[in-house]
Amino acid sequence: MPDRDTPFVAADRPDDATDARVVLHVDMDCFYASCERRRQPELAGEPVVVGMGFEAGETQGAVATASYEARAYGVESAQPISQALEALPRVEEGGDGHYLPVDLDYYRAVAEEVKAVLHDCADVVREVSIDEAYLDVSDRTSWARVDGDTERTLAEGYARYVKQRIAREVGVPASVGVAPNMATAKVASDHDKPDGLVVVSPSRVDEFLAPLSVDAIHGVGPVTARELRGLGIETAGDLGAADPTVLRERFGERGVALHRRARGDDDRIVEPTGRPKSLSRESAFAEATDDAERVREKVRALAGDVAARATDRGATYRTIGVKVVNPPFDVNTRERSLSGPVDDPDLVERVALELLAEFAGDRIRKVGVRVSNLTFGGGEQARLDGYESAEPERRATGGDDATVPHSRQPEEEQASLSEFQGEHR
């Protein structure tokens, strides 16, 4: 593991703009597993797998998060527990894996401790998910160099302070990216995980981004990356140098946005997270599958995660839906309206599986679960059996994995680093 006292720094040049914004992206590393290690210190350095819909000793459920040690065995987020056990047998069976069920109440409590530190360290905090946030600390630090140091900046020192406070006061690791805008800070926090600190000063944004693989840019998923490579675009530098007109024709306005992010051009202001209109989670299979039980397991896991996020935000919902992507990129959605707002994880799973049944026998490459028509602040809920039995609403749209849900979700949901995404965290 790299020396964490020496962060990766795209250092300042003499003409660096010391008045540019200072944005931090704080991303908790393998958050659920880190929480379990805080509670059970003897798990430090051990392969830890936290399962959603999983009970100790069982084989049902899906991987919510896997520690980096577990990932080395091939365990991935959203993978069925049964498959994870093949790659990493549990300790009780002579293997190395420590398998634990999700304890969302505990993780939320730890997250609140982290948020308390972040809000104490910044005047503006945008909470993206239970384990991720953007901070604008421009009023607390700057890109000016530390006296007598030709490389280090005040911004780097402040980011280190935030990181150390989280570790000291909460006891869980975080990776922090520091940059003059949100998009670059996000890429920076992913660049040196786990427990990393990556600083990209204003004059070095292009130099930092250009050599990175194109899928390092936030918003470029596996399908989009393949399409871009089909156009000869391999790196972020290639994407930034591409003709935006061609990108717009191929990907719509999203292509133009990705082009700007690859160039480090992002003028979004860090704003406190507003209330979303919907919450959704999606996960792709490595290869398209017609294994019905495998697909059902993944939908169960996604349903549990979406319901938990709604509960965590104090939201009830009137609509439950699924998204199914058939090869090559045929996107289909089905929704069912309820008779009233509910907060009922079991119902989300049940309805999602009922909607999924329409696609029995299909080859499926990606699935998603969504709750919408959200209401915040409580209120009378419908009975568990009170949802409408009418035919689900039918929608079918073409496009890849990022197109449909991103057009319907606010930015904070697009940017979510939920543990179920299976990202390289």
C-alpha cells in the first residue's frame, strides 16, 4: 500500500490561480465493511463481505460491499452470496472470508458521525449518499503555497486535516480528492484508493486527467466506454480532444457533458442536496444471462438497497418500478402505482419481482429497481396489500446504461456511490 503520508499531488505551477474554488470529494472506502471493522477491530486486514438479504451461515442474498482483501479473491458488489462463497469460502468452512449481514442502523449511525465532521469542516456540504459528499472549502483554505514549500498548498493541508479528523474521531478510512471543481475532485478521490489523498491544482487539471482511461471520467460506464473506444477514444485526453458535435450526435447532450468533464470544465456549484423525485439502483451482469434465479437475486438486492435509501431519507413512495436491459441495449421499464405512499421494503421487493416476471426467459444484461412519486416527512401510509393490481405502466426506450435513468434523476442520484454499484472503490 502506498505511503499515505505522501499523497499523489498534481502540484502547483508558478502561475496557478490561488483564487480558484477548492472542492473536496470525500468517499468512504468500502463503507459497510469499514463500519464492521470499527466494531470488530480483529477484522482489520481480513477479507470482509457484507451481504444484503443475507443471514449468517446462509447462502442467499447479494454482496452489499466487499473489502479490498475480498475483492482480490474476485468478490464483487451485487454478486450473489452463493457465487462469492465459491470464490472466497467462509472462515467457518476453512476459508478466509468473513461474511456478515447488513446492519443499516449501525452504518447510518456511523455515517452521522462522519457528516458531523464534514459539516464542521465546511460551510457548504453536498451529501450524495451515506458514504459520499462534496465540500466547498474555498472560504477556509486556498491554492496558495505553504510558506517555504514549492509544491505543497494550503488546500492539501486542509484536505489532510479533514481526512485525519474522520479517521481519529470516527475510526473509518476515507479517500479524498481535491480539485477546483466537482467533476475533477470526484475522479481524484477514485484515483488512489483506499485511504488516498489526491490533490489536483488548477493549472494541472489537464495534465492529471489526460492520461487516464476514459472510464475514469464520472458518468462513463462500461457500455459508454466500449462505444467511445469504438470511436478511437481510449483516454480522457482523447475524449477532451474529440469533436463535441460527433459526441452529441452519438450520445446526446450527455456526450457534450462528458467531453467537458474530460477537459476539467465543470462550473457546477456545490449546493446542499435537495430532495430527489425518485431513487433508483442498477447493476449489470458481466455477460447477459437467462438464469432467472440469478436475475431475481440481483433484483432482490437492488430492491433492498433502494428501500433502505428511501427509509434513510425519510421518504415514502407511490410507485415501484423495474428496468430491464436486453442485449444489445434494449431498455424496458415497468412500473406499478400504489394506492397510497408507503415505506415498505418487503413490498418493494415483491412488486419488483412481479414486474420482473414479464421478462422470464429473456437474456438480460442489466436490471434496476426504482421508487418514485416520493413524499417526505411522513404522513399516513397505505396498507401493505393496498397497491393497485392494474397492469403496470409500460415504457420502452433505446439507449445504453446511462441514458434512461440519468435523464430522470437529479444529479445527486446520478452521482451516487452506493455500495451496490460495484465500482472500483
